[in-house]
Amino acid sequence: MSGEPASILTLNGGSSSIRLAVFGGERFSRRLWSGRIERIGLPDSSFTVKGAGERTGFTRSVSAPCHTDAIHLILDWILEGRDSLNLRAVAHRVVHGGPKYSAARRIDSEMIRTLRELTPFDPQHLPQEIELIETCQQRFPDLPQIACFDTDFHRGMPRVAQLLPIPRQYFREGVRRYGFHGLSYRFLLEELARSGGSDAARGRVILAHLGNGASLAAVRNGEPIDTSMGFTPAAGVPMSTRSGDLDPGLVGYFAQTARMDPRGFNEMVNSRSGLLGISETSSDIRDLLERAPTDERAADAVEMFCYGVKKTIGAFAAALGGLDRLVFSAGIGENAPEIRRRVCEGLEFFGIRLDDRRNRTGEAIISADGSRVAVHVIRTDEELMMAKIVGEILEPRENA
Ligand code: ADP
């Protein structure tokens, strides 16, 4: 047993990347390392790791034809420094907990079996996530592996927000609105409370997590009221490559006219739609903002994204009976003032007024003095949230 301070490894597997972070310090609240393997499955995969406080870290070209190869590379790196890291647990972000799992918990063989059965709930993420967990179990059989579910935050939504308007029998079978980005939403609410006093996270709040995957959540007094994603993360606002909400009649139309089977339809709405589908050139909002003045397709894509987010804010403000705070977060929400401006434009009647300078410089509060709704920009940290949750499982606070 190493005498070094204990730490936790967090793993967050995406479709073509795996992010890692190591947290130590008091209640695992200090990030020691972060890194990622990108472009898994492509010839030019890369592995980057950076220590806290380091400017650059290292980047290596690696061979990672699949997720299992990628995770072995990460675990090799961990094992090289294992004594000094003194790992106590591995936390896995699991996107879908289905009807059975929501709160974070230790992974056992029964959970793996159940997650495998749940694969139809989330064929885009669960197979890779199970692969990551099993590889970690083989390499670190003595370490607890803990699953943190992205669906957890929304678990307490009112039933009316969970029901999908299809025959009720499916609801009983677990076909309902789950919602995702829950680790991010939990983090944002904690940050609101930390930075703005305990009242800041109360009242009527809309959280907008706008990254490649984008969703919004309506929260009243800390309780989830509604969210834009649904049974899968493909629902809600248009995203980088996902369509968001669609007319269900399209399934039959494409089956008849284009002989599109379910697999083809899934592939289209998850990988070839949204910003990429409409612009025909890029899924990255930076490229599209640059091209918009000269390319109508890029301009349409940006407009469609901002319009979708704005409409959802309107719907959620109605669900909440008004609005006290709006929070922008994730890659686009944190870094794209032009998108924030366009989303908020025309919402003055709601009491949303941005301060141009604060918005451009990305201050923590970007609303104008006197704006009835406070508009925040908060840098989300899903990995830190996972480390905190796992810390709580390993060392529960008394009376917590
Ligand atoms: P995810 O975690 O869902 O893959 P991110 O939260 O990293 O996605 O967000 C990715 C998005 O953020 C991309 O569309 C990218 O264009 C946008 N983004 C990242 N940095 C900037 C920036 N500096 N300015 C504008 N957009 C940015």
C-alpha cells in the first residue's frame, strides 16, 4: 500500500474519445491530471496528458483502433505512476441508467449484466462504456469501479415531463423521458450556490449545456422540472450532428421512399444531422460562425441552433412560471458570445438583458445591471462532479 495521498481516476468515454482525470486532495476535489485519447478508430489517434498547473503536458501519436486499445493505453500510463497516485477507485460516466439505475453506485457483475440488457436504450454509448468498465476490472481487479449516471439528475422530474405520448404500456416498460448531462447540471447548480450564495441555486433556473451534445434543463428550487433530451440524447435542440426533436412521421416516410431501416435512420439522426446536416460542411460552431457571412448553409445552421435554444428557453420559462436565472455552459455556452447574444436577443420581454461588454469578455455574470433575469456563464466540470460523488461514496460525510 502506497503512503501517498489517495486519488480517484475518472473516465468519460465518448464515441471517438476517452477523457481521463485524476483527482486528489481533500475529498478528491483537486484535479491532479487530465488527459484524453482522441480520434479512436482513425489512423491518427493521439494521447494527451497534462498535470495541473502544467501548460502543455505531453501529446503522443498512438495506435488506438478501438476503445479497448485506447483504455489499455490509459491504464498503462496509470500503472507507470500507480504508486505515486495511490488510486482508491475508478469512476465511470455512464450515460444511460435506464429504469433501474440512477444514483451512482459500485459496479458489480449484476450491474454489468443489466447494462448489457439495457443496450437498446442507448446503443450509441453503452457498448463502449461496458467495454471500458470490463477492461478496468481486468487490469485493476482490487479497485472499486463506480458508475455515475447522466440520467440521475432528472430522476425526480414530475411525471408529466417524463411521459412520452405513446401507449402507456411502454412507459411501464421504461420508455420515458430520462434526460442527460445530469453530472453537468448537478455541477452547475453547486457552482451557482457556491458563487452566488445559497439563494442563487434556488428559484426558477434554466441551465443550458451547449456543447457538441446540447440540452437544457428547467430547475425550480434545485428540483428538476423538465429537460430537452428524452429517451435518448438525440432529442431536444439541434446539436452538432444530432437532429434533436423531429416529426415522428419521418420514420415511415424514409422507410417508404428511401428504404431507410432503423439502423440507417439512427445513423442519420445521430451522425449526419444538426449543424453538420444543415451546413453540409462542419459540425463545429466556430467554423460555421466564420463561414456564415459568405455561406447561406452555415448561416442557416447557426440560426437554427440559436432559434432552437431560444424556443426551449421560452417553453421552460412557461413551465417554471417565470425565470430568475439562465446559465450558459459547455463548449459553445462558455466560449461563443455571438451564440449567447443571438439566443438572448428578443427575450427582453422576459426580463433578459445582456451587457455587451460582459458577454464579449465572458464574465461570470453577463446580464446588464437591472436585468430582471441574471444570466451566468459557468465552466462545467463533469469529471470533478464524478470525483465528488465517488468521494461521498467512499467516505460519506456524517449527517450528509
Ligand atoms: P462535447 O463535450 O459535447 O463533445 P464540448 O462541450 O467540448 O462538446 O463543445 C464543443 C463545441 O464547443 C464545438 O461546437 C465547438 O465549436 C465549441 N467551441 C469550443 N471552443 C470554442 C470557442 N473558443 N469559440 C466558439 N465555440 C467553441
